[in-house]
Amino acid sequence: MPVAPEDWRPQGVDDLEPRAWDALRETAQSVCVTAGAGAGKTEFLAQKAAYLLQTGLCPAPKRILAISFKRDAAQNLAARVRQRCPADQARRFHSMTFDAFTKHMLDHFRLAIPYAYRPPADYSVAFPSRQDIEVFLRRHGRPNVSADRFERAVARTPLPLEETVESPRARELLRAYWDDQYAMPDGALVSFAMINRVVEYMLRANPRIKRALRLTYPFVFLDEFQDTTYAQYRLVDAAFSESDAVFTAVGDEKQKIMGWAGAMDNAFDEFTADFNAVRHALLSNWRSHGALVAIQHVIARQIDSDVEEVEARGELAIEGDTAAIWRFDSREQESEQIARWIRSEVDDGRIAPHDVAILVRMRANNVEDELAPALRAHNLALRNLARNVGEIAIQDLLAEPLTEVLLPLLRLGASVRDPDAWNAAQERLQMLAGTSPEDEAGQERLQRDIGEFSRNFRQTMRDESPDPAVADRLFAQALDFAGIERLRQAYPEYRRDADFQRVRNGFQVLLRECVENAADWRGVLDHFEGKDQVPLMTIHKSKGLEFHTMIFFGLDAKTWWSLSPERGEELNSFFVAFTRAKQRAFFAYCSERGNAIDWLEQLLLPAGVEQIDGANIVTADR
Ligand SMILES: Nc1ncnc2c1ncn2[C@@H]1O[C@H](COP(=O)(O)OP(=O)(O)OP(=O)(O)O)[C@@H](O)[C@H]1O
């Protein structure tokens, strides 16, 4: 039975702030919710989804489409909705990344794409480097065209080029690029920018597909809207403009860090005007405590002098420094002291290793080489989430649906009792098998199957200690139990064999790696998930995440040469890094790397950020 809208209450949190209530109850008109870091934007979307599904304002079989930028953001949002709604409702919440959405549209409606631009069925997704583009431009006798500009032109120019590009020379070059990519000797190579263009063209050319899309999704959520590119915006526009679809776009202009990749200049203003949206600005920060929020406000004001002050709703739960620049004389001292500091915090029981995130601006792999040995010497493991296993980054792999399905199954074998793994396995398999929660016989069968599977698995894990060959066998059995065909049907992103194999291979590679140094199978799986390891990632990949303690590595004018008051997006990146911290934010500066960033220190020190000699953050006798 649907709940009456006036009786509906937020799920899993005590309350929402008044402005969030207004934005949540607005279901007849599009809304644009802007809010600072930690304001609960993702939580707000999960609550709004629960509201729409539970009150019947989004009645079955209609669905909500939620588009995020990062895979883990999409997964995080879907997981929050699953926690707040029964399975049959949560299933009607489709959360995916922009790229996954467009690729799904391409794979599903490929034959509806006008012939001249239709990629062959066995295309591969390509991530062209600047060098690839330069090679192309040279080959076509245009070495003086800037590769960056050309790439932007491919991403921005609507199809068909024959109708949209006036200059014959430009048209010829763009057309040659499309032809070349489709005619690669080892099969067509199509970038996400190109996928976006063909799907937008397909939607324009096929009003029936557009109508079906609109009937399926009366509500569309757009997360991190500040980073929407023009091409993505045009696609949303092609799919939903002049329809009754109601949009909810959320984001924070201060966290816009994708301008280099073509993010729009005034995304919120354009959206508000084009979709006649009502604007709401949230004013809480549920993540960080007062002292951090006060410093965040100083940085936010530097980004936007009109920014409203927000209310800190997080509690301070730690003694000592909460924000500081740690100054080191040498790289060696830096790595050693950071490792020693984390060790002492863990030994004192204040945090687990995975509660401290090390963030870097770029080149996580180099930082891994530098920091990992020092951490290892203190019996700490660094988990470089940017590192690839096979052809997929660990951070992306952990957010894959395949991982969501297989990990609970493997966990069932590694413990005598693991109710969380059982529930997760049941929920995922129920979804894969399409078993309705009301189908009692189906549910019983599923429980029996899971019981038998986990007994067999437990037996193997008891009898055989961690070893790569056994890991391969267990992986194959878990995959077999979940059912490869079922997986590929349930998740559109796996419909093409190459996409599925990339993830499958990555999973297997990581599992094999984790077998080393683990005393038992539970240890292997903990390692796989990153438990008790210190995560290392770039700021870009930290968006949307939060950590008890954040340590930024490389705050000097050489390593972060692009951080200057004139380059707004770099300050935004700094803001993103700072605002990931729930309790503490530290910045490591090492004079051996480069000079201090004076203007930033002048901003931060009066705002309450301490400056601490790295030699003193923890003493040698610890
Ligand atoms: N209404 C609420 N009550 C209590 N806690 C909340 C509420 N809304 C959000 N939170 C918590 O606050 C934290 C930040 O929320 P969330 O990640 O949704 O913020 P955000 O606005 O998306 O952040 P950012 O833009 O900085 O990534 C999370 O730990 C979330 O669980």
C-alpha cells in the first residue's frame, strides 16, 4: 500500500533540513538543488527516490533514472535506495553513470542509429590519448591543429557532420576521424564522447525511442550536475526536453573540477532556464564538525564571495589537531613520519588504517612507490585505488555489479556465520533470478540453494589454504552459481562480451593477488575490499567520498604547479580534498619537493589551519 505523501517520513536518517523537505516535496516541477560539501545531496536523492516510490508518485512499472558521474557514486546511491526501500521498489530505481547510460542506449538501440554513423556490433570502447589524436592529425596532413581542440570538437559537434559543420575542411577532418575509428584493423574503437554523439543523433532521429524513454522514466535525477559537459547536457535535452519528465539536479558549483574535460560554464543557470526549474540551496554540513566547516567556509568564500554560511551538523569526536599543514625537510622524513603517525593512531585505537585516506593531485602510482615501502616498514599496507588490475582500476572494480554479486558469495564460505553476506547474496540472487519477494516457494528454493552452496564453499575453504589455483577455482564456482548468462542479462553494461571479460579478468587478477600474505580466506577477502589498508587516490576519484582523516600528499608549488588563485578549478580541487574529512584534514608539504604555496598558506593559517613541523607530528620513541 502506498504511503500518503503527508505521512511519509525520511528513511534511515532522523530528519532533513527544511529546504531539503521543500525540494523533496516538489514533484510537479523540476528542481535544482545546490549545496556545499557534506550537505547530504546524495542522501537527499536517496530520500527523494524513497518518497517517490513509497508514496506511489512514481507508480509501478514506471522508473526513476539517476545519472551520476562516477561508478562508485552511482553504486552508492543505488545501495542507499536499496537500504531504504523494499526490493520491488528499489528495482525501479535505475542508477548509472552517464557513460553507462549512453552505452546502454547504444547497445540496446544500435540498429536504430542512422547507417552512416552506426558502429559495428563488436566495437570496443576506446580512451584515445593525446598522442593517438596527434598521430591521426599528422596522418591527415593537419599537424598544426591542436589535439585538445580537435578532441573537444569531436565531443561537441552534433551528427550528422554533413549537416552540422559548415566549414568543408573541418567537416572533412571530423568525418575522417569517425571513419578511421570505425575502420580500425582490430575492430572499431569508439570513445564515450563518440557514443554520446551517436546516441543523441539516434534520439533525434527516432521519436518513438524517445517516447518510450519518457514513458519509462517520469523522474530523472542528475547528481554532481556541476560537472555536466555540453554534450551530456545536449543528450539529456534530446531525450527529455518538452516531455513531462521531472528533473532533480543536485550539485555544488564549488566542486566543479571537470572544466578541462568540457564541463559547462553555468550548468545550473542553463538548466534552471531550460527546464523551468525551481532552485533550492541547502545549508547543512552533516559530514564535518564546526572547526573544519569554519575553514571550509573561508576556502568557499575565496571561490565564491557570495557563498552562504552553512551549519555544521557533524560532531567533533577527536582530541588534538583537526587541520594542519605538516612541513617536512626531506622526502624520506615525510614518508617515514606519515607512516609512523598512522601507525601510532592505529595503535592507540583512534582509527583503523582504512579510515585515513591519502589524496594526491595526480600520479598516484608514483606516490605509491614512494609511500608504500615506508608504510610497509610499519606494518601498514597502502591500497592504491588508481592502480589497474588487468584493464580496470581497483576503485572501479570494487564498484562493479559483478563484485557486488560475487563478494558476498565468497564471504559465505569464509565464515561460519555472516548474516550480512547472506542477506546481500540473497538480495542479489533474488534480483538475478527475478524472484519476487511474495513468491514464497521461490524464496525457499533460493535459501536452500544458497545454503548448499555456502556449505560446499566452507568445506573447500576449510580444507585448502589460500593459494592462487584454489582462488581461481572458487572464483569460477561462484561465477557459475551466480550464472554468467543471468549476470549479463541483468546488467546491461555486461551485454557485450569484451566489457564483461574486462571486469571478470580484473576480479580474478585482484583475487589472486590478495591470496599472497593472507593467513586465511577471510583475510584474502578483507584484503580484496581494502579493509585495514590505507587508501590512496586522486582528488578526482575522491569526489563524493568521506573519510575520518584525510592526508593530502604533495602540497608544494612544484608538485601542484597549477594551483593558483587565477585557476578556479584548482582551488575547487583543493576544496574537494579538504571537504572529504569528517574529523581531520592534513596537508603534507616537503621543502625537498618545491616551494611553499604562499598565497594558500596566507588564506589557511588565519582561518585556523596550524603549521606543524613534521618532525613533531609523532616522536621517534613511539
Ligand atoms: N539528513 C541527514 N541526517 C543525518 N546525516 C545525514 C543527512 N544527510 C546526509 N547525512 C550524512 O552526511 C554525510 C554527507 O552526505 P552526502 O554524502 O549525501 O553529502 P553530499 O552533499 O553528497 O557531499 P559532497 O558533495 O561533499 O560529496 C554522509 O555521511 C551522510 O550519511
